[in-house]
Amino acid sequence: MTTPFPFTAGQTLTAAQLNAITTLPINDQTASYTLVVGDVGKRVIMNVATANTVTVNNSIFAAGDTIFIANKGAGTSTITAGAGVT
């Protein structure tokens, strides 16, 4: 799946682009989580009260795949590379 939002670094989002992002399906998580290919094109919302980790494993995603990750809970969410990710 390719991203529906081909943004570039430093780009300022328009209101229409931001509104489109807010309509993406939500994958709500309540503990540390490892991303899966089904998360492409979704918003992963980390609703965790304690420190937690979002892990990105090797060879799961293709160039251009987009996942929006947001922290909703009180805990700090850290995005980390899984085994084999360079």
C-alpha cells in the first residue's frame, strides 16, 4: 500500500491535508506495540499510562508507506528499531 499523503520534509500542511489525516482509521494501543503491515495508512495511538515502546521491525514496510504515531497517554512513547533494522 502506498501512502495517501505524499508529504515532503519541511512541508507545511494545508487544512485539507490535516483534516484528511484525522479521518484515518485508528489502531488504539494500551501497551508497548510492534508495528505490523496492517498499520500502513492508519493512526497508531499510544494510550499508555507508563513508558512504552513502539517497535519497527525489519522488512515489514515498503518505501513510501506511512503510519502516523501519536502519544495520548501519560507515558512517554519511544519509537525503536527492531532486530535487523539498519
